[in-house]
Amino acid sequence: MTDLKTERLLLRQWTEADKEPFAALNADPAVMEHFPSMLTREQSDEMVDRTARAVVERGLGWLAVEVLETGRFIGFIGLSVASFEAPFTPAVEIGWRLSKDAWGNGYATEGARAVLEYGFGPLGLDEIVSFTATTNLPSQRVMQRIGMTHDEADDFDHSRLEPGHPLRRHVLYRITKP
């Protein structure tokens, strides 16, 4: 996957310098509200290493995001192969995780549109999905803004979360190649 540039963002391969701010983002209770737990520094660093390898080996993965004007790292946006069992897998998902101070600027939508264009263009994908806990309304709004559609019949219980877990129920959004 190559670097992607938008009007305000650079989506790029990870660097060692990204690990510290990414760990802070993953330890922020507000950012991780819709995830089962926050990540330790070690878990966060492992995620960076794993996704950087995926970008090289598979041509897709979560890309580090920086604001062009300042060069500041704000999180990730990208594509990944869904790594769990669900009625819609195998599938390629689009996702994002941005630092709280980057919220409300349209960065997730802007970056996600560039990633969709790349996925449907050079990668030749026919469909891209996105999913989140039913409680994560901000991410669902991004999915809607980038043209994804939701059918309640596709909603599912995440197989990695125990029955009764408050985040187990997930919504699924889809978009197909234009």
C-alpha cells in the first residue's frame, strides 16, 4: 500500500516515532470507549509492528495518519482483512482510530474516502465492510458519510466477546465498488 495524501492528511507507513503517541491514544479511555479494553504500551507497540508488516506483506493495513500542516501523528486509517469468524467473512474492512484531540475535524471521513478510492482502484476490491459496537455512533456516522449502507439483518455478535459483554453486538456497514 502506498502513501495516500488528501487535502489535509498524509496516510503512510508507520515509524518508530509513532509508537509513543499511538500508545497514549490506546491508553485514552475516551478513545477506547467502544473497545473491550485499553492497550498496554507493549500491546500497542505490537499492533504497530504487526500492521506495518501487513502493509508490506499484503499491500493493505492500518496506515499511520499525520496532519500535513503540522506533521503531527493523530492515529490510523486503513484497510485490513477481518481476522475473526462472522457471517460476512472473509472480508476486507475499513477502519480508523484517531486521538481525541483530532475528533470533530472531519479527518476520519477525509482519510477513509482516500482509502476507499485506493481499495476500489489499485487494490481492485469489489466490497469493503466496516463494523463497530452498536454503541459507537460517531464511527457509524463516518460510515454513513463515506457512503456505506447498513442492513439490520447483517448485525452480528462479535465472536471474540463473551455472551453478555456490553460491546458484543455489532453493526455491519458495506460499500461496493462504484
